[in-house]
Amino acid sequence: MLCQECGKRPATLHFTKIVGGEKTESHLCETCAREKGEQIPGTPGGFSIHNLLSGLLNYDSAAMPGTVAAPPMNNRCEECGLTYAQFSKLGRFGCSSCYQAFGDRLDPLFKRVHGSTSHSGKVPLRSGGVLQQRRELNALKQRLSELIQQEEFEEAASIRDQIRELEKRISDV
């Protein structure tokens, strides 16, 4: 495919833009893309997934009202020696122990990216039996506390019995 601008060079960059619900596609050579001022991935000033991740990692939660100041950036993984500053620059961990070493900084990141720090998606039927029961147990406990606040004690007693039965089933597994 040739460049849509010059019609001479092969189109090596393919852009899809959606602005105001309107989709436009461009197929350009690198020269024409630079002339149009397009952000070219992998080049200085261009967009990359690493830049996106680094932006999320360098987010300063201390600047937001009502949040606790983040731990210092110089904490280090004892297993591989990677610092949090290095992790935020690289965008990946050095070993599996990094998850524990930087755990206090990851929860706010996951909450910002995913909207929650707990998985709430589907669970495989073969391996998720206990997990599904625990989710059901948590839902029942939440419902129980709502019923107690609303002073609906008869229904709360029924939920309490369901919780006890479910806890017994989970402990037997």
C-alpha cells in the first residue's frame, strides 16, 4: 500500500483516529507522518505503552486530597535488588518477589487502572468452586449487615443461618 499523502513511498504507519464518534484511517509513510505532526510510536516524543505505564506509575497520589502520601521511591526488592524508581522506568518487575516489595504502591495503581483492587470477573467452574463460595459468603455477610441496619431481624436470622452453612462447607473442603 502506498502513502495516501505523497503516493510515492510505501505506507508504513497506519493511524486510526476516533474523534467525536467519527472514525478516520490514515496510511502514511514515515516522512509524511512527520510532516503532518503525527506521533510516531517508538520515537522520542511518540506514544508508547511504556510512556503510558510510566505516567501511571509516576502519578502522585499525595497531590490528591484525602489520600495518604505514597512510600518513598527508593524502596528495594530484597530478592533482585530492583528499586521502585527502576520499576517505574522499566515498566516491569525483576522477579516475583517484587510484588511483595512494592505491594503498598501497587494497590493504588491497580485501583486507578482497573477501578478496583479485587477481581470481580468470571471464575472457571473447574477450579473456582471455593472462590465462588467465598464470594457468595461475602455477599451474604454484606446483605446481613444491611438487614441489621434496616432492623429486619427475621430475614437477617435466615441469612445468618445461610452464612453458617456456607462457612461449614468451605471449611470442609
